[in-house]
Amino acid sequence: MARYPLTRLEADGFGPLDDVDIQLSPRLNVITGDNATGKSQLLKLLYAGTRSLYDASAPTKSVLSSHIANALVGVFRPDQLGRLARRVRGRGRASVRMKYKGIGEPLDFNFASNAQRDVKIHSAPQTQLDDTPVFFPSRELLSLYPGLVSLFETREVEFDETWRDTASLLGRPALLGPRGKDANKLLTPLLNEIEGTVLEENGRFYVRLPSGTAGTGKIEAHLVSEGFRKLAMIIRLVSNGVLLEGGYLFWDEPEANLNPKTQRAVARAIIDLARSGTQVFVATHSVFLLREFELILEEESTTSPIEPRYIGLYREPQAEGDSLSRGVRAESATDPADLSTIAALEAESAQSLRYLGV
């Protein structure tokens, strides 16, 4: 398990978030909600804060102020930091408080809506995080890997820094020895799913198929399906130790562009990672993926329990005559059925009734 798992997030005025207070699971957290409720923003906020504590070798207030400002600007790419504060009349302020288990004081910071890169730190842990944070965007990166890191280092690009960060981690070599054997044990179900292995040669990724199958040999990563490439990213980060028995994984829309069969494999991989010790955060609006999580967890209820947290984001109704949009609130539960509103579920249920002529 991540040595210092995230246990709580409080945020007010950050993007659309309005007085949000969320309890988190040390293993699996699933964020859902309608479009424009800030699922990706919440995920990126958690990643930026965690990466700041991971990168800061001496997490003093002055050092963290710079790290957080740089992480938020690099991850969200606003024209200036203050643009990340929710739009209100007059000058606004965004405040964030992130609590990690066993690390002392929470990471507590805020910034004004007119801030360039000025972040005020109220409290901060005195211990650097040991486990590596990883952010998966909604698309895979193996096909873009060649030259991606050097592109960030030599050019001004419009991709956010999560792409560079993840590409750098994918480039780490595979483990050898006892830890390599431990990685292979965890990877067996995934390797069976893609029916091959993942390897990197001369800055490019390949999938090597087993002997005796059609197309035996290595195939360029971009020539296999996107679902395989997403699973291959997990395989790579487990085999090189980044997500082996620890780490933080933040995955935005893992279901994007995948068929139901591959979504099932992704759901299984996410739960296996959570069970092996990685703290996982997933943002999704896929009903299929939500139900698959529940089905897998119900089937394995007698084994090591994961106790996931489901986080629902919803926007409060706008008052008549109010020209400003209302903020987004959050609720969390151990069962998605306990969330008051899941827009995707409601829409799918309504469609099923229409299809059946009810």
C-alpha cells in the first residue's frame, strides 16, 4: 500500500468546486458526475498536490509554494495561476487542503484569482512522499512515446505536463531479480489478456506475441489496438516498479475508446493494482465500468476487501435571476447506489425504458 495514502480532500473555489469535502479510500476511488462538473479537474488537482510533495526534497513552506504553483500551471496550463480560481464577482480565492495518512500536517494552500504564481501555504507535511504519482490521460501514450520527453525539453508545447511525466516513467527499465519476479506475478492476468509481453527498444515500444500465433514476433505499439496499449502502459509501470506494491495512479476516463470486453480487462487491472497496494483514483462517466467494478468486488468479497469510495460531483441548480453559475458540490459513499445522482446511470435507465417501450 502507498506509505502515505491520501485520506481527505477539501477544496473551495478551485475551478468549479464549491466547499467540497471528500473522504478517500486508501485503495480505490471512483469519481463520477455529469459533464462540466470537474471530474478531470479534481483528478488533476489531486495529482498536482501529490506530485509537489513527491518532488520537494525539502518540503518547507517556501519550497512547496514554488512546487505547487509550477505543478498547477504545468498540469492545467492556465494563462496565469489565478485563472484556476472559480469565477465570482470581485476578487476570488481558491483554497485546497489535502490530508495524507501518517505524514503529519495536511498540505493546506490557497491563491487569489489575480495571482500570477503566488501560492500561500498555511500548513505542510515535513516528510517527502516516497511513492511515485502517475497520471494517465484519457488516451494512451505508448504510440506517442518516441521523442515526447525531448520535445517537452526543447520546445514550447501545448500538451500538459502529465504527458511528459508519464512518458518519463514509462521509459524506466524493467526490474530484475526478486522484485522483477514479484512484478511478473502481478502481471500474469494482464499479460494473458494481451497475449504477449511489452518491451522497449531504441526509444520505441513493442508488443511481442507468443510463438505459435499469427503474426509471431514484435509489433510496433501503435499498430496494436488502443485497448492493448492502455493495458500495456500498466504492464510497463508495474514491470519497472513504479506501480509495484505502492504508488498513486490517477486515471482520467480509462474507458475512452474501448469496447466492453477491454473495459472489463481494464476494470480488472485497476482492482488488481488497488489490491496490490497502489492507491487508485479513476474519473469516469461509464456506467459499464462502474458496474464492472461492483461485479468484480462482489465476486471477491471474501478475499482482501478494497472498500472503495465512490465520489459523485453535481452542480447545484441555478437560482432564478442569478447570472453566475452555481458551484459543484461532492458527495462520497462506499456504494454508488448511495449517491443521490449519477447522470449517466439515469440517462441509460431512461434509454432502456424507451427501447422497451415502457
